[in-house]
Amino acid sequence: MAITDDTGGSGEASSHGDYDLIIVGAGPAGLSAGIYARRAGLSCVILEKGVPGGQVLTSPKIENYPGFQEIEGMKLMEVMAEHARAYVDIREGEEVIRVTRVDDRFELATTTGKFSSRAIILATGSYHRHLGVPGENRLSGRGVSYCATCDGFFFKKRAVVVVGGGNTALTDALYLHSIGCTVTIVHRRDAFRADKHLQDSISERGAEVLFDTVVDEIMGAEEVDAVKLRNVKTGAVDTKAVSGVFVAVGEVPSSQLAAELGVKMDPGGFVTVDMSFRTNVPYVYAAGDVAGGIRQIVAAVHGGAAAALSAFEDLAKPYFSRYSG
Amino acid sequence: MAITDDTGGSGEASSHGDYDLIIVGAGPAGLSAGIYARRAGLSCVILEKGVPGGQVLTSPKIENYPGFQEIEGMKLMEVMAEHARAYVDIREGEEVIRVTRVDDRFELATTTGKFSSRAIILATGSYHRHLGVPGENRLSGRGVSYCATCDGFFFKKRAVVVVGGGNTALTDALYLHSIGCTVTIVHRRDAFRADKHLQDSISERGAEVLFDTVVDEIMGAEEVDAVKLRNVKTGAVDTKAVSGVFVAVGEVPSSQLAAELGVKMDPGGFVTVDMSFRTNVPYVYAAGDVAGGIRQIVAAVHGGAAAALSAFEDLAKPYFSRYSG
């Protein structure tokens, strides 16, 4: 079903138009926001710097989005983008360079021109820090993973290493241990910075921990079969046979636009939202990985929908009450 | 893919067993929780008093769950239940009568026996108050709706009545107005109890408001084509041609078990949860409609997943820290 008219919105049929709502990012959060916004009658566009799909595109297999028992990440995003396109225009290759507030409008400068809107949803995502070692990119999705909750299950009862020393790394290790993996944690420092209760849980389970150790290479022809490890203090090197490498050395939210808008963020740079996915800045909402929480498709589609409905509610307020809160 | 073994859990192959986690309710929230819990290695069962699907079963058509452009509610729930069954046992016709905390376990008495667990997810849903007038049940899903966000779009640019005078009713009316509906609000009292800004927005849009008025009958052969209205002060009756009747006279959460567990609720009886879907009671989580928020499938699948991951994290804590928080 294609929707060709804009009801109740202020958008004009212009290639660089003025909208009720602009959604930045076409991952699952942005796509869901687009569906909900248009169904609520808001004029709306999604600006995507690359192609729709976000980080999901890199997942060879997804089994935990309810309704799709097993699907390639790329395929799921194709289906979701097609669903969204029935409602909303997705402008690909349209990167937002700068956003400013001018009177009651946001003005967005992109790589191709200017857009403006009364409200913005930031669905800009995040990316995982990489180790930057040989084999990592080549074997990504073939044994190298950046999300235990997403991919751990594929490694059930096999030997894996988790790289990192923070809360995410240790939670990943517990998750993998829980599904029967033989887990080795590799950390470049001599102590974890994770919460004490996580460290205690790791001890309780007797997971192997290698401090002062780095991964120098990830090996395998078609799939990961080993990692090359090096002790940074002794210089000793070792090769360990594993099926999986879970890299948990940090996740970086794409929150530059949020910063420009003065949106409140946590120390890691993730945008702080309330249960309605409103930020502290009126008419600015955030959803998906940039807003923290569990980094899962289910969370993203919820965030996008809720943010769009919050935008609808806020924009429906009469003009005179809009600025008094 | 069927998973036949329980890794890392304490569940035994028993018809009335002991589990890491019991999920009460097999709507989208409960089903999603089951998928995530089992993938995290928790032993788990879903107890459902009826059949899987929850309120979604009553929706003839769903267009806003990303990935399914148009699907019958019943069909979507079939697909989702099948997905969940690949991971977790769903016990249908198993109503939880009573839940008590005994030492470090919850004990649940059901219509057929007893279960116990270390953690509980309440995914018990809610139901909408009905008007209780002739035609309402017969035409439900055929013009009669209890959710404008879900169904409003099907009534684009047509004449509808919204019944009620609270925030939900007026928000529904604004939503329907935004998509080009001709909206009449019917309220049995002489004033709205909704927030002032919503009342102002309704005035600003010039939507018709009929105070002191009730719906006596919903009419139509196959689909709604009119409502019979009565002024409760003058007794005057009138028939109004409409395509849709949006009933917004209250939603009642199924929060009896939450009350037994001492879980904090809002004045409407909806369970209060944080962003991780934890309640104030340790090892008790809530997701889906019973936990308030937007009453949408996207919110339910997120809540279920997040609650299961929170349960996993809490249960992974070492024994000695489990009771000190």
C-alpha cells in the first residue's frame, strides 16, 4: 500500500522540504518511527547517510526478532525498509552535517542541501570498537562477533574468547557460559574495571581469565578456528583454538547531532531518554542504539514507534501551550 | 530449530517443575521473553490461561509491526508462538491462581498444579472496558475499535466517533483528526477530565463534542454504519452515520498477581517498571500492556526481551550478592 498524500502535515512536495518530523537514520528504529509517524498523519522524511538497515546489515543470521525464526540481517532490513517505504520517503546517501534550532524549527544541513522540521528523532545508531588486528574484519560474522546477546546462541557449547574487561565483556562471558560455552576472557590490563558482582560471578563459575593479554591475530580459513595471544608483560605468545571471538572493547554512539542540539547524554555518549523516548530538549527524541539500553532490534522498533507517538502528541498541543511545556 | 536440552538452568523435565524463570502470559511480551530467556540459557516455561496471542488475537489486521506490512492479528500470533515454541514450552489453559514467595523461590499455584521459579515475568496484559451496548461485540474489529493507534489508519478521512472523556479519548480524537477523519467525541458527562492542553487542542481543531451523551447502540449489517445516541439530560435521541466507533472508556490491567507480589503500580493499576523492565520487587519483572506505556506489539516484544535479559543478569549474580542488591 502506497501513501501518496500528506494529511495534517505541513510538508510540501519539495526535494528539500519542511516537515513535521525528520528522522535521522534508517536502521530499525528510524524505519519503525517512519511507519508510526506517517500513520499518525505527520509529514515526515527519513535521512540516511548510507543505505537502510544500520548495524543489522552486518548480521549473517538473526533468530531473535519475534516473527522471524531465522533470517539474514540484510534480508530482514530489506523487508523492514520496504514496509517503511509504503509510508515514508527514505532519502539514502543523505548525511546530516549540522543541525540548528531557528525559532520554532530545526534546520538540517545535509550533504545535498537543507531540510527543516518541527521535531527530530535521532536514530543515528552506534558502532563497536574493533581490535584492529589481522583476521578481524575478514572473519566478522564468521566467528567474530560484537554482540553476545545477538550471536552467542550460535556458539552454544563451543570454546570462545571474550575480549575486554568492562561490564559488557563480563556480562557477555556470563551469557556465553550460561549456554554451555567454554569461555576465556582476554584482557589487556591486570584487573577488570567491571562491577564487583560481575567479577564475583565470573570467579564463581571458574571461567578462565587471561590478564595482561592481547589478541594479535584472529585465524581461520572460512571461519574462526583460533586466536593468537600475547602477554604484554612477558612477551610470551600462544595460540588458542576457539570457534568464536566476542569483542567487547567499547561501543561508540553516533551522538554528534545530539551534542549539537544540547541533548543530555550519559558518560559514554549515549542519549538519555525517558520511557517515552523524549530527550531533555523539547521536540527532540532518540531511539535505537544511540539511546543505549539493550542493543536489540526489538528495542529499536519500540523506541522508534514510541518516539514518533511522543512527537505526535507534542506537536498536537495547541500553539500557545507548546512553549510553556 | 527445536531446543531439547536445558543448559545452565535448574529445570527438570517435570510437568509441574522448578525453573529459573516463569513467564505468565503468552502475548507478544511473554513470547519474546521466552525466546530471549532460553537463548540466555535460563530454564523457563510460559504459563498461559487461554491460548497464545493475547489481545492481538482480536485484531483483524495489523500493519504496524515492522517486517509485516499487513497481517491478521491471529496469523501474526501464530507465527510468533511458533517462533517461541522452538525455544520454550508454552502451557496453554494454565491459569495462575496464586503466587507466593517462599525463601528464594516463587511458588505458583495454577488451575492444574504447582510450579516454582527463581524469577517471574508478568506479561499478563490488560483489557479494554466495553460500552456494553447492542452491536458492540458483534461489530468489534468491523468498525468498533479500542485502540486508535492500532486501527485509526483504516478509517482515514472517514467519519468516526470517539467515546470517552479522558486523556486517551482526546489523544485518540487528535490522532484521528490528524489523519483526516471527521471526529465526534461523545462523552456522558458535561466536561472532560483530560488534561487542559488536550482540551485546548480539541477546541483549536474544532472537533465536534457531544457532552451528556451516551451511545445506546452501534448499528450496521457487516460493518459499522451508524450509532444511536441519547442525551442523558434531555432524553433526546439521534442517529449518526459513522464508519468507526473508538471506545476509550478505560483499560484495565490484569495486575492481580502483581498485587499479590507487592509490586508497585500506578493509580490505574499498571505495573511500574524501570527502563530495564524491573519492578520494585527483586526478581519480578513486567512487560507488555500490564506495564503501561504505548500498547503496541513493538513495545511488548521489547519489554519481554529486556525483562528476560534483566532476569538473566540478576540470576547470574553470585549467591552472596543476590540479597544485598
